[in-house]
Amino acid sequence: MPDSTPLAVCFGEGMVALVAASTGPLEQSRTFDRSLAGAEWNTAIALASAGIRTAVVSRVGDDGFGRFLTAELRAHGVDDSAVEVDDDAPTGLYVKELSARPDGAVDGTMHYYRAGSAAARLSPQTLSAAPASALLAEAALVHTSGITPALSPSALAAQDALFSAARPDRLLSFDLNWRPALWRGREDEGRAVVTDFARRADIVFCTRPDAEAVFGTSDPQELRALFPQPRYLLVTDPGGAVAFDGAEKAESDALDAPVVETIGAGDAFAAGFLAGVLTGLSLTGSLSRGHRIATRALLSTRDHVD
């Protein structure tokens, strides 16, 4: 892509997903398909597929899984130059257990193995390293989520540093991505942390269930009253989305599309909307682009679009 196009930088954890090749309990699953996972990494791949120049800032282990992840980024046209390699900590992974649904689709249940991972060692030093610093200086948009600050105190410090370095010519995008398991025993702290990042962002994405769990309401108008600071606020559910651009409001239904599994569709939707914003589409146009890309994530048990 030409260097004149806007640069989007996604900051967060990448993981390897081992997805059971067939439905059923893990103890009966003999074969697994390997793929890339991680909310911000999924969004980065979808942004690149939408024609946006995209890079990832993160950390992986000095292991085969880490090398697989960075190779996948490059294969999808995403800049991996600011993905640090940790000599000591491993690349995180999760195993996805599949269960059949009556409608022919499948539900995925994730089992995480990420404690002590290289991504948990994200820190402000990650951002100040030369490759990341150069990308962030050029970025028109930086995207991250509520998962990153839950990984470790150093990852929280890194995200805080990123938001504290806000510039008027760079959009900060934040996907709530509430993961109560990551905040177990400190849920109130987690709610306070992600609420703070939402107030400091320019673009905020949240699902209705996550909004209800964190903010106590899933009503879009009430959420807009609670969060007047972000220019864009998007509230989503499987049926569609409500979006705000300042005082402007738009609603749209999800596209009618085949569904294999829904995990990753929210990341793809965010990417489509962000691509619309970066290329000057209207609020309605950006919503439409989000829905179009989201449908591509519904077509497989992988978390990212092809």
C-alpha cells in the first residue's frame, strides 16, 4: 500500500488458537487447527484486508508459535516490525472447544493458557522502542482494547502511556472487550480502568452485554449520556449496531449472512468501521462497511477474516 495512505496501529496481545477440528468435549478431540487470535491482531488483519496500511505493536515468545504469528501478520499484509521477541516468556495460546447448535452453527468455548506470556510483559518500554515509536509517530489511528490492561500491571501502564500521549491528529480507538475472568477478584478495579479508557478515547466500541456488565446499562442513549467524551460511540449486538458521531445518531441492522461461528466478528466489525472513518465515509457508510467485513468473520471457526 502507498505510504500516503493513513496508518493504523493495533496495540495488544496476539495468541495462537488451537481450534478443535470437530464438535465435542476436549477430552474427545484428537485434532486441532492452528490459527492466529487476539482481539487487536484480528482487527489489524481485517483493517489490512480493507486496504488500510496497518501495523501491530506487541510481544511474542522466541518460539514456533511466536514465529507463526508474525508470519501470519506478514502474510496478511500487516507490518510486524514492532512485535518484540521475548527470549524468556512463551507465546500465549488458547484452545477452542466447539459445541453444535440446532441451527447448524457452532459455539466456541475458549480455554486460555496465557499466564506469564510474552504479551503479559508489554510495558511502556515496548512503546518507546525504536520500531514502535516510529510507527506511533506516524499513526493516524491507534486501536486497543480492555483486554490489554487486564494482562498485567506493566501492560496497564503501557496502555495508560499510550493514551497519555494523545495527539489531536491521531485517533484513539478502544474496544471495551470486557473479560471478567481476567479481572477475577478485582472486578471493581477492572470496571474503573476500562471506564477511564473509554472516556479518554475518540472511538469506543462495546457490545450490549459488556456495557450492561461494566456500566450498568445497555441502552445506547443512556450510554451516550454517560460517555459524551468520545466522538464516536458504537453499541452492538448480533442484530445490528447503534452509532453516534457527536450528536448524530445512526442505526443499522446486521447483514443476513451464513453463520458458522461468531467469535471474531466484533473485531472485524470494528475494523470495517475504522476503515470507513479513515477513508472519510459518513457515519452510515462506516457502519455499513463494518457489517460487510463482520460477515466474513462468521464464515469459519477462525477468529480473523481471510
